[in-house]
Amino acid sequence: MKTLVLVEHDNASVKDATLAVVTAAAKLGEVHLLVAGKGCAGVADAAAKIAGVGKVHLADDAAYEHQLPENVAPLVADLMGHHDAFLAPATTTGKNIAPRVAALLDVMQISEIIGIEGDKTFTRPIYAGNAIATVESSDPKLVITVRGTAFDKAASEGGSGAVEAVSGPADAGTSSFVGSELAKSERPELTSAKVIVSGGRALKDAETFQQVILPLADKLGAGVGASRAAVDAGYVPNDYQVGQTGKIVAPEVYIAIGISGAIQHLAGMKDSKTIIAINKDEDAPIFQVADIGLVGDLFKIVPELTDKL
């Protein structure tokens, strides 16, 4: 089976989300990558070095500069004439492109797989991760999004794939890139951070959130996350949100401070290697998944913990 993996990038470097998808694709068969962008030859060269990659298809055109799904999906659909499966990371970009590819190919998409049981059999979480469904496709072509936290990342060095230039349909003209406002931070990005410190609604307000959470995160070199309640209350921007409607993370250490552990939040972090919970409510659901639990006043415990580090 030949697989085609969408490389997520910024026209300068390969994003980590791609590496886990390569691992998943390798379980199905021969791995080919697609780099679609503008001035992205360097990305293709880096992608060719990923362990296990056989070939990199490079589509370098102004139409693909911002990976607009209306332009990238027809390109993928064309390439699927020579591939059996298309895999994309279950990120904003992947979730935007994959459904359009599935529609163009007239097949069902299989979303956010966490396991591969056979050539066309996969496992995926449902009901916010409370149940795991095993699904089997009968379609001639597969379109799949992959939950990156469920697979190990492929090594970024060691491969020797060939780079091949490809072309596809021109700009569809149905959408255009207007602009972007990107949050800049010196802290690790949530989906790649090894340690994450998250705060919940119990932090009271944005100022208190910063006073309690940020010093601890700085001491640990950690990424900063938040529950949906904290985001909705305006404590932090929505790109901090961890959970079913936020980011799915699986760091080495996840510290949940003042987070009750609603099912929607647990769906985004329960695959973390070690979970530490700090909450004054000893019956909070977060303690059911925590490896280490501290029951007490976070406004006393967290500053003391920060001072001792």
C-alpha cells in the first residue's frame, strides 16, 4: 500500500505534527510525503531526511503558499491516483484539508485514529474518549486524520527520500489569504512541550492566572495551558486551551491547577505520561486520572512549590 502524508509546515521547516503521522503511515506501507507551499524547497529537503520516507512530492506554487484547503485538496486528489491512502495530522490544517479530499474522492473520512489494526481497520476515540471504536473501511481509497499524541514521532534524520516536483490545479479562486495574527511566546508550543502547566477557572482572573501559573511554568521551562472555562472567562487567549475543543496534548508531565477535570478537558490531556493535580475539592474528577494529587488551596501550594524549585 502506498500512503501519501500531508507535511505541515510554515514554508521554512517541518512541524512536529508530521512526524507522528509518518509513523502511522509506515504501519500501512510505503510512505510518500506531500510538501505544498511557496519557496519551500528547504522543507522538502528536510522532509526527505525523515526516517522511513521513500519519496517527497514538492508542489511549489503561489497557490499553495498558505495551504488554503480549496487549493491543496484538488492537488491531493490528483496525487491519490497513485496512492492508496492519504493521511494528515488531526490539526487545524489537517482537519481543514482532509474532508475536502474525501469529498473529491467520494469516500468516507476516518477521523483522529489512535491505532492501526489492519490495512483498513483502525481504532479511534468517541464520546470524548470514553469509548474506543474499531472501524473498518470498504472504500477503495483511504482518507485519514491521525491523532499525533497516539503515535511516536519518526526520527527527523536518517532517511534518504527522493524529492520529485509535482504540479496540480491552479488557484481555485474560491478563497484568498487575508492575513494572520500569530501569538508569539518564548515558551514551548503546547503540542510539542514536554511539560505543561495548566490553570482553570479557580484562578479567578487574568492577573491572578499570570501571577500563579507563569512563575511555575518559567521555573520548569513548561508550556502554559488552560481549561475551556478559563479561556471563556478571558484569563488567557484561546490558543492556550487544552481539551476536546482545544489542543490534544501528551507531555511527559501535565500539571493541572484549579481544574476540576470535566470530561471535555480530560479528552485533551489524559494521555500525558504523568499527571499532577492541585485542587481544593478532593472529589474533583481530575483526581481519578491523576498520578499525583494535592488537595489544598492552590494559592498557597503553587507559590510554595515555585519557591522550592
